[in-house]
Amino acid sequence: EKMPVNITVNGKAHKLSIEPRVTLLDLLREQLHLTGTKKGCDYGQCGACTVHVDGQRVNSCLTLAMTVDGKKVTTIEGLAKGDELHPMQEAFIKHDGFQCGYCTPGQIMSAVACIREGHADSETEIREYMSGNICRCGAYPNIVNAIQEVKN
Ligand code: FES
């Protein structure tokens, strides 16, 4: 049986009717067609699906969409202001913070949260906070550099 949910995504309000078992990740990708948020593992191990819910980062694959009723979600599509990239997006480009790019939306959403939540004071702290975001290409040093640049 479907249930009503009201979710604001990147500033836009949506009234939806969903199955209770639908994850936020599937809702974003399949119902709202916001495919910037990636599905890597679908069980909380890779971080590719990271988004913000009321400003807190979450793994959207582990979040039931119903639990986000009445909340504000930000995805990678919501970071730029028109043609102007978010400073973290600029920094990832400048520092080559990606190779294949699959993990990048999740990395950037975590990176923004890392600074906002005050966990970017040292490389160790950044690496600890970012440890849930896996990069198979091994762009980690460049990702840390990007975060440090935006922090400073
Ligand atoms: Fe959610 Fe991997 S897809 S953590």
C-alpha cells in the first residue's frame, strides 16, 4: 500500500505516493530522475549515495523515503547556483579529486558536510570523516587537498 510523503528536494517541494519499503536513493533516482546520486553497493558500505537531509549527511540507500517526510533533501544537483559551481565542486576540479567520477557526487556531499560539521581541521580528521566514501581510483590525497583548500 502506498503512503503519501512530502519532500523538498533542492528547494522544490514534491508530494509523492510511495511504497513504504522505497529508499530515498531509489526515490531520488527513479521517481525524481535525479541520477547524480549514485548507487554503488546499496547497503551502506561505499558512500556513493550520500545526500544531505536537513543539512546532515546520510547514506540515501539506508534511508527509507518515508522517514524523510516533511524534510529538506539536498543532492549534488542542488549544490551549484545556476552556472556557478559550489566552491567544493571547483576545488575537486582544480585538485583532480576524481578519475572515473562515479563516487564523486557522494564524495562532494560528504566533503561539504565535513567542513560544515567542523571535522576538517587536520588531514587525519578529514580522512576519518571521509572514510565512509570509497574511491576505487584512489583519488584520496587529491580529495583531501580539495577539502583543505575550501576550508582555508
Ligand atoms: Fe549507499 Fe553504497 S550505495 S553506501
